[in-house]
Amino acid sequence: MSSAWKQRREAGGQTALRMLHAIATRLGRAPARLLLYPITAYFLLRRPVERGDSRAYLSRVFGRPATLGEVARHIHTFAATILDRLFLLSESIRRFDVRAEGLGALHAHLDAGRGVLLFGSHLGSFEVLRVLARQRPDYPIRVVLDPAHGRAVTELLEAVNPEVAATVIDAGEGGPAVALQIQQALAQGAMVALLVDRSQDGGATRDVPFLGAPAPFPVAPWLLASVLKVPVMLAFGLYRGGNRYDLLFESFSDGIDLPRRERQAGVDALIRRYAARLEHHARSAPYNWFNFYDFWTSADDKRHHDASQPEGLSAAGDAARSAGVGGGPGH
């Protein structure tokens, strides 16, 4: 996968985002949602790269050429989830209908005092996870992100709720510092959430089937999980339109063990399982895919590394930098 998504100019900018926030705060969510239509038009008219990437993805998931109206709906869905992040981080959670599934297994791990790795993706809204934290404040959640990605959105969200900054593990620090923070949070029984569908430039990837063609997925998160040996659960916050979200948790592993001699095959198998679940949910909520770049660019222009190379908690830093939770053109 190319790192081109990082070089793209962040859509919108701080001034536009703050204006959107001011309107949302003073007039409410419904009037603010009217602004999503000119925002969608802006992307359709002024962002041809993202428009083309949207059409290419939708054509894959639908199995036919996507229409301009479907591309517009895709962009509108993305903009709607960005707006909703402002409310999800405020005290306005009650305005949303969030339906959670799979909480039993998650609660069982947390009630036993075990930290849990929550592996998410750029499918839907990862921010809806904070609904769970507000409903059960005794379950701490730490989110791994790099504030440098989508800085305008990050700064605005922190202004909306300054407490958010205290829950962030800054992937920009890199290396042992990030690894130690992740390890310490898990030791304290916290949930540590990170996105595992994008690789860092130069990071090891594996090409596995995804929506009909091989796509590169990062290796580092799975090496991280094998080092930490804590439960891994998949998390999806799918936007269903209006004020409705489905917050889905799936048990993935009670603890990943990858013997050195079997590591490469083991990582391949884990990534294939993950990609299959991601594809399942992408097909169930196709307009929730927010990787606005050529996700399928893979072996032809991406150097692959042996999965056995990273050792110990150094893998944690690689995984954290790969998490890339942000608000730029690719979410």
C-alpha cells in the first residue's frame, strides 16, 4: 500500500470545522446536517482523487460500476460520521440510538481484570466506542492515534472534550514509549483500541483476499498481540443512517501465540481471518468504508518484509504508528 493517503491535503481545514462546530452547538444536529450536502458537493466537484477512489471501491463491493449518486452517498456518510463525532464526544450521546452486540464476551474479560486489545478499522465510526466508556466508566478505554494525521479534526475534538486527550496513546511518540503505554494500560485492565487496516510506509504487510482482489494488511498489530498475549476482540461502529449506529464486538482470540518457526504462516492466517470479517461488515454497510485511496495497491509497489523480523515490544510501536486514527481524507 502506498503512503499517498498521508500526503493528501486534509479536506476542510480548521476554520471550516470550527464553523461546523459552532452551527452544531448553537442550532443542533439536525440543522448542522444540512451542511453535509454542500460538503458532499465540494468533494464531488473539487476532490477528483477521492471521488475516483470511492467509485472504484463501490464498484468492487457492488460487483458493477458505481453511479455518481452512490459516490455522493458514500461521501455524505463519511461527512455525517465526522459531524457525529462532535456530539459523541460531548454530553449529547442520548440523541443517538446505539445498539451494541457482543458485549458479553468483552465484559467477561474486563470483569476478570484482563486488558483487551480492540482491533478496529476505517469502516464506520471508531468514535462510537466512547459510548461504551460513558455507559461503563469503570471500563477504561485508551485509543492509540497519531494526532499529526487529521490535525484539524483532532484539535477540534479535544476542544469539544478536553478529557479525550487523557485517554490517547500518542502513536507519534513511536518506539518503546508507545509500547510501554500500551502494555501498562492493558496491565491495568483497560481496553486499548487501534485501527489495523492500514500499514505504515515501509512496514511489513501481507496480501490477502479482500473484496475480490489481494489487498495489503499490516503485520505489526498481530505481532503486537502475540507479544502481549491478551484477548483480542474486533470492534465495528457502523453508521446505519439517521441517528442509528451498530456497535459490534466479535471475539477473535483469547491470546495469540505465534511460535517463531510458525510465525509467518500464523500471521498470514490471522490476517486472512481479519480481512474476511472486515469484508463481511463492509458488504453489510458498504457506505461506511472511509479509506479514500487505492487500498488495493499492493505487491507491485510495496516491499514486503519477513514477519519474523520484528521482535518483542518493538512491534508495539510499529503497530501504534500504523493505527493512524485521524480525520483526514482517509478518515
